[in-house]
Amino acid sequence: MIEKILAADLTIGQPQGMKITDVGQLISAVVGTLLILAALMAFLFLILGGLQWITSGGDKGAMETARNKITHAIVGLIIVGAAWAIMVLVQNFLGVSIIGSQGINLPKPY
């Protein structure tokens, strides 16, 4: 009985509406999305730190907390920018498409 089940030709069809047919496209989409989300979160923490600084009212502890939040947000933005730059370098040197192959059209300045 088990041999019959194992020998059967099992095929799993692709779900309807699924556009990703390659694992490389999936990884590319995930990496691009994570970079965008990380940059947005770092920017959000930068704004929250600024608001916390403004509303601290001169309290030394609250100002220190706000300054730390701003510092961490800036470090996060630098890390995200460095990760993006490394991804672009890998794309150029190896000739692979890591970011941008999932069909997301970013706005152009022209």
C-alpha cells in the first residue's frame, strides 16, 4: 500500500494569481521589501525621537532617551544604506539581479 502511494505521480499545481515562478524572484522581492521596510521604520523612529525631544520639557532623562532614539535611528539608516549599496555592488560585479527583478517600478525623477 505504501509503495503504491510513493510510486504515484503527485503533482502540485501553482496557486491561482501567483506571479513568482522562480525562487530567485521570491528572494529578490523579500530583500527589496525588507530594505524598504527597514528604511521606513528607521525614519519613523527618527521622527518619534524628534517628537520625544521636543516634548521632553527639559527633563534630562527624557532628553537622553530621545537622543538615544535619534542616534539609533540614524545608525539604522546608515546600515540600511550600506546594505543597499552592497546589494548594488553584488549586482554589478556578478551580473545578477537581486533588487528590482520583481517588477516594482520605482518613480523616476524625470
